Amino acid sequence: MDRAQKEKVVEELGQIFESSGVVVVAHYAGITVAQMQDLRAKMREVGGSVRVAKNKLAKIALDGKPSAKMADLLTGMTVMAYSEDPVAAAKVADEYAKKNDKFVILGGAMGDTLLDPAGVKAVAAMPSREELIASIVGCIVAPASNIAGAIGAPASNIAGILSTIEDKAAA
């Protein structure tokens, strides 16, 4: 890899570290190509991505970024999983680590907060952005549906009473 290619990789990694909601670092020694492709596919499904890069270049890219504290995690064969959603990459990485013992989570970063493996698990346990939005919408819609039900109920009661009166009058 020549100097221009290295500079390009450092620039790409810098953008990843700045724009990602969460970056998870893990060791992947012994993982097959098929297993890595499976991890990449699962990460793509949630809007995340997986990146393998030289640790030295990643450390250079981390310099001056909010997640710079994460540089100590970059030793050995490391892979970085990241996503804009602060929970998505952590969820996928945590689930993948449970199924594959060769994928070992070292930690990560969420903005300027350094995460240890337990921190990554805690982030993975949080509801995703979509789940939070759905629960907020549910809370907002519930009172409106209750009001609509309350307004509609007297009308149906009146209609029932009128039909009972008609039946009695007809009989």
C-alpha cells in the first residue's frame, strides 16, 4: 500500500469515527470468510457496516476525534463494526459474539465515551431508534384513540336506545 492509499484509508476511517453513533471493536482471529460475510450482511440489514483496517492507520485516524480514547483497543486482529444508529451495531455485534466464540468484543466508543465489553452489552440491550420512535408514537396516539372512542360511544348508545324504542313501538 503506497502513501496515497494510506492517506485515503486514514481519511475514510476519520469520517467513520466522526459520523458513527457507535463503533464496536472486536478480535476476529479464526473467523472464516463466510462467517465474516454473514456478519457484514447482518450489519448491512440494520444500516451499519464492518471495516477491517490496519491498527496503525486507525490510530492515526482517531487522532483528534471524539472517540480517540478507543485507540488502546486496537491491538491484534481487530475489526470495527459501526452504525449511525447508536444501538444497531452494538446489537448485531453482541448477538454475533454470542453465536461465534472467535468473535470477541473488546469494547468501543459512543461519541467521546469509551465502552468496555460490558458497556457494549448495555448499549445492545437498549431499544433501537425505530423501537423508541414506535413507543413514542404509541404514547401519542393512545390518548387520541381514547378520546375518539369516548366521543363515538354516546352516539352508538343513542343509536342502540333509538332502535330499542322503535322495536317496542312496532310491537
